[in-house]
Amino acid sequence: MLPSSGSQKTDGEFMTKADFIDDEALHAALAAAKPEPARVREILKRSLEVSEALPPEDAAVLLSVTDQALLEEVFEAARAVKRKVYDNRVVTFAPLYASNLCVNNCLYCGFRAANKGTVRRKLSMEEIKEEAKALAGKIGHKRLIFVVGEHPESGAEYIAEAMRNIYSVKEKTRRGYGQIRRVNVNAAPMTIDELKILKAAGIGTYQVFQETYDRHLYAKLHPGKSPKSDFHWRLYVMHRAFEAGIDDVAIGALFGLNPDWKFEVLGLVAHSRELEARFGIGPHTISFPRLESANGTSLPEESVNNVSDADFKKLVAVLRLSVPYAGIIVTAREKPETIRSVIDMCTQRDAGSNIGIGAYSDRYSKQETERQQFMLGDMRNLDEVIGELADLGHITSFCTSGYRCGRTGDHIMKLLKSGHEGRFCKLNAVLTFREWLDDFASDATRAKGEALIRKEIAEIRAREKDFPAETVKLLDSYYERIEKGERDLCF
Ligand code: SAM
Ligand code: SF4
């Protein structure tokens, strides 16, 4: 495969003769895959060791399983990997859509330039701060993903300034104060210099979805000559991020575009292995949004049957198993019942989300913010979602300390693979959950949450080898201080 015009940009160094998506090999792996139970079980066992990403051939074998009993074994193994690496924690976050200005024409997206039915907005810094105040002070989020369309007016400088403004917010709450402690960014692929600007402003995770790893389909969905029509520029963006010093990166594919959805799963696995091989660090998270109806485009309706709910559950399990150390994100694009069916294999979800521009601070009319990028499937508020997670035995973690204490990149990869990251996370989940319950929970959710905290603390006390007496003592003192209104105490 020859490199595209992207080679003239600063990613030239990474653009060797062939890129890392070997279409023929991936298709051959899918064609050759046979769900022999012994082979499937051997792969599941290897995944449970939580080492590097599985070869695409193994992922293809897992994808080929159709026998219901064997499929249950695949799901159970996926749940076991989740528990081994991330225990019963689910991290929540919210998207902050700041601008829908866009120069591209992605056929599936309501923000595309040719869609004249979209009211175009770019939030000012003041407006962004209002959004952050609502998220941190009223709803209770500590982590968000900042989202913008691709446009010269919403480039690296705008995003960096927005991040600085968001981090500066400190809002009084019931018992303490609320802050956004981690800003992740989902924006167009950038140059190394632009990515350095985001790094300097304190980016959490840099997230870009490839949309589809099928280069021919990619060309059809991104017609004409726009920045996004360059498949390679996008494919190598995480290489540039590492060069820029951002070692916390997130990948994803937009499922539903490609009827051959299994190819996309192998694309994500191949991408993870490429990053591991080049930089010693795989993706921090993997996303698998499914296409939703969007204002001004009929493509999502036409493609809606491309990934059934049953296929969706299988792809989540296979991704969970294939890249065992990675965080796995299910989004509020999905309906509550779909999320419930996969949440025990996932590590993160957004909740209480609103993807209208300026929607959290009720900036513009409801009618206007409703004409948004696409429609959400789970519109429940954060309190309801957290209550349901507690009913299912999951503790909601608002921990953001890994990134702020330098536990990122290969450091966190080693901790995750060895199961050691879990120790910090378990303690921090308790502390941050306590903060949230005191500051934002309804009475009903607070009662459920406190029962969960008691169970967590009992487990911590019982695991003397993992949590020595001094650690438990420190936890007790942090816990007490948080109850009195202090905030942001963590391990
Ligand atoms: N403009 C940047 C880009 O395209 O990379 C970042 C923002 S874009 C709004 C974020 C993501 O939204 C895209 O990568 C795409 O996967 C997703 N998206 C676009 N249209 C969608 C739809 N109709 N349903 C679900 N997700 C969609
Ligand atoms: Fe623009 Fe991103 Fe939507 Fe494409 S997906 S039209 S680049 S906002």
C-alpha cells in the first residue's frame, strides 16, 4: 500500500511503504477463523493473563463463535478480564461539545459543512466556563471530553485556552467544591506542534476515532478533498501524539458504517498492536460508538441494521479480551438496556450527557440544542445512572489521580498488566465516590452508594497484603477529612 498525500505532512517518518492495516491479512484471518472450542478456550486463557493485545487471528477466532454456550464462555471471560484489571469500578464522564463549525463532509454526521440545517456555534471562553461550572458544580462531573468539529477557529490554540479555563473553575457544592480535574479531547488529527500545545495545557487523553479501517469505504464516506479525506493523516495521528509527548491516547471506530463490522474489530486490534510495538504503550481506551440518527443525513437510518444488538455485545466482549489492559468505553449513544447488557465488560461510560452546544448551562433554546450532531440513546441523569450502577454492584469512580500523579503511559501500562494499578484505583474510587455522594446524590442513591462503600472498605481491610496498615490508616484519615468538606485527597 502506498502512502497517501499525508506523507508530505509531519508524519512522513511513520509512513513506510505499507501501513499497519494489512487489509488482505485481516480479511484472510476472518475467512480462516474457526470456532473450535479448544482453540477458543486457549485464547481466553491467554487473554486472562493480561499481557499485550492478542494477534488479530485470535480475535477473529473469538468473533467466529456462534454456539450459544461457547459464546457465554467468551462473555464470562470478558467479565473476568474486566474484574481482574478494573474490579467493579466504572468511571463516568460527560462530553462538552464546544463548537460545531466543521470544514469536512462526513456523510454520517450532522455537523458536516454541507448540512445547512445546523445552527453553527462556537462557544466563547466565558461560555465554556459556564458549561464547566454547570458540569462541576451542579451535575457533579470531574472528568469531561471536550469535543469540536474540524475548523481553523477551533484548532489547538482554542482547545488549549478552553482547557485552561475549564481547569480554573471551582464551584461551591453542598459540602465542598466541584472541579473538572481531567479534560480529555476528541478533535481532528493534528500536527506534532499542535499536539504539543495540548500537552502543555494539561490534556488528559487525546481521542480520535478512525471511523472505519476500510480505506475504500473511508474514501466513500469522506468525499472530495477535505482534511478528513486523508485516511493516513488520521491513521497515524497517535504516532504523532506520542512524538508530541502525549502518551495517553484513545482510539475507536464508528460501528454501523461497515457491514463487515468484524473487520473494524480487527482494525482496532491491529492499531493497538502497532502502538504497543512502536511505543511500548497501547491505547488507554477503546471506543466503539454505533451510528445514530443525525440531523440532515439519512445514512445512519440506512445503516442501522449493520450491527445488531447481539453483534454489538459480541464485539464489546472480543475487544475487551483482545486488548486486555485497555479501558473500554460504552457511550450514552446506546439505550439503557444495551448499556446494561455490556457494562460488566466495560470500564467507562458517559452519563447525564448532553451534546447540544452550550446545553449544560442552558445557553440557547432547547429547540436549537436539540438539532445536534446525533441523537442520544440514554438520556437519564447522572444520579439515576449511578443508582443503577450501584444496584448492579458497580462503584462509580471519579478518580482522576492517575494522570495527575504521573501514572500514565508505560508506567500505567505496567501497573495495569500486573494488576497493581487496581490498588490505587480501589482507594481513590471510595474517596471520590464519597465526595460525589455528599455533594450531589439524591437520598435514594446516597443510601445505595453508602452500602457499596461499606462493602469496598471491608474488602480493603481484609486484603492486608495489598493494603498494609499504614495505607488503611491514611484512607481512614482522608475519608474523615472528605466527610468534613475537604476535597481532592487521593493516593
Ligand atoms: N470532528 C472531529 C472528528 O471527526 O474527529 C471530532 C469530533 S466528532 C463530533 C467525534 C466523533 O463523533 C466522530 O469521530 C464520529 O465517530 C462520531 N460521530 C459522527 N457522527 C455520528 C453519528 N451519526 N452517530 C454516532 N457517532 C457519530
Ligand atoms: Fe466534522 Fe467530525 Fe462531524 Fe466529520 S465527524 S463532520 S469532522 S464534526
